[in-house]
Amino acid sequence: MAKKNIFTDAFGTPYFLKRLIIFILGIVSYRRFNGFNKLKITGTEHLVDLPDSNVLFVCNHQTYFADVAAMYHAFCAVNNGYLDTIKNPIYLLNPKIDFYYVAAEETMNKGILPKIFKIAGAVTVKRTWRAEGKNVNRMVDLTEVDNIMKALDNGWVATFPQGTTSAFAQGRRGTAKLIKNQRPIVIPIKINGFRRAFDKKGLRVKVTGVKPTMEFKAPLDIDYDKENAQQILHKIMIAIEQTEDFNVLHSYDEELKAKKLEQKDSDN
């Protein structure tokens, strides 16, 4: 697989260009996370001693771009010795440049801004189950899998196992299969409040005064020899708190149904 060098990343993008884009987008987005809204970051101590490559971050998904932008801020801050804070944007002068994120191809090809985001580190994939608002059923493109593995071989990668911004959507086994084969260090990230603070794309501030949260959890304990992809996926979904056990509304609906059944039985 292709390797980075002192001038370009694993995909041939010049580092000076990535640094410039990360700096500009970081400055533009800074007030969204430390002005209009106050992003609370926890758990960054888990990032301090990580290796420079083969680290996979798995995260729930609430907006197209704000989630990833917040990660850039957190990683750049940690890269410069700031833990659990993004209050000093001087860290943008020395960014974490070997960071990549998995994104839907159709999302990254719509408009100028997504294409700029793409240069910063996107590894694009075509959804196998959804395209242009319609359900599809297509094979996985192995070239895309190779690109994710290439990114892991050369840096940190963030992915969203659910592949959608819908809360409590099922996880996709493709992520777990990749983990099983590549055996990376897996760091779960739990985010909250992004959906309320920003629009769906994550480009516009919808509500001010919100305190979004981003929690980095300890690396998952995975037995790569004994656990299968489904077991790994289950661990991921629990870690990012996206199983039905964490769905408060679902629990409330179930309790309401049970009460109605009890009332119906007592009336009979």
C-alpha cells in the first residue's frame, strides 16, 4: 500500500494544502464550538499515548460536517498538549494532519465546501444500502476498503458505524469486518447535542447556548482471535450508546404500551 512521505499524505495530498485548509476551516468553525455554543470535551487522556497509525475512532453521527470538525479541533488540541479543551486555537497552527474520516461519496461531491472538506482528509465510500434518497442493494467496492486500510496504515481514521445521522439506527457490519481484519486500536466517541445546535449538514448554527458534548472513551477490549464481526459490532454500538437500551423514548413507549395492556386487562 502507498505510504506517506514528508511532503504528501497517503493519498498524495500535499501537507501544506491540508495544513492551510485545516487552519482556515478551524478558524471559521471555532466560534461554533467555543462561542455561539460551548463544546464540552472529555476523555482526551485516552489519546495521549496512541500510536501514529492503525487507530480507528468509531462514533455516533448527528450532522454531516460539525461532528468531524469538532474532532479536528480536539485532535489538534491534544497534538499540542491541550487536554479536554479547545479554548486556545493556537493549536490550529500545528494541526493533526494524518487524520482521515470515512464519508459518503454523494455527500462529499455536493458543492464547493464539501469538496474542500474532502481534501482535508475524507475517505469516500458509496453506501451499499442507500443512494440519492432511495434504498439500494449493491456490492461493497473493495477499492474503497483498500483506501480505508491505507488510511489506517498511515494515520488515524474516524468512521460512523451507523452510516446515517438518524439516532439508534442499526450498525453496519462492514465496520466490524474491517476491524476484525485490520486489528486497529478502537476508540469509541460518544457525541450529543450536535443535532440540536446545528442544522443537518452541520454548517449552520441552529440554536445558540447549547453545550454539545464529545466524549472519548477508553480503547475497546477486543479479542480478535475469538470474537466475530457481529460481537465486535455489538461492543461498538454499546460503547457509542446507540443500542435500544439507551433509547429513552423507546423505553417510554414500551412502558406506555405495557400500562395500556394492563389497563385493558383490568377493564376486562
